[in-house]
Amino acid sequence: MSDRELLSIVTVEIRRLHNAFTEWFTGSCDNTDENFENLFGNMFADNFTMTNPDGVMAATSILLDNLKTSHGQKSDDFKSNVSGLSLLQRFSDTVSVSYEDTQTSQHLNTTWLNI
């Protein structure tokens, strides 16, 4: 698979995740375990960590707990716009990408994805 094809697949997955964040944060879906599992069930590896814009790292379990309690916390006009995706590194089953996530302010993110 070419880098271009891979970046296209990764772009779809990252946008799908950020759309799920928007749906959950705005409360446009019901706050049920089933909806939570459908949105975030297999999105994060057990060893996943996320660093927020303030530099605080969160492991998968903490991230999921925080997500679970954040249902409906944002206004209906909240949006997450992902742009500027760039492939940084590629291994046999993992890629590192960088992208901008614009919400109420702009954030530069770097993430590793299993492919």
C-alpha cells in the first residue's frame, strides 16, 4: 500500500474518532453503554496514551473514564475539525501521523495508529 493510500485510510479513522467525540460531547446520542461502546469500543489500544493540549498524559482507562463522564458537556455548536494530516513514520503495522484539531482553539496532535 502506498503512503498516499495509507494516509487516506488513516484520515478516515481519525475523522471518524473526532466525529464520535463531537457526537458524545454534544449529547446528540443517548448516554447509554451501548452507544459508548459503538463510538469508542475498539478505538484505543490498551497501551494507548493521549497528551492533551495542557501536556497532561492519559492512559486508555483514564481517557475512557473521562469520556464516559463528559457526555453532553459541550454546546450543540461544538465541532472538531481535523486537517493537515501528515504521515510521519511507517512501520509494518503502525503509523505515526500529525494533524491539527480545531475546536474552540487549534491543537496540533501526533498519534500512532495500528494498521
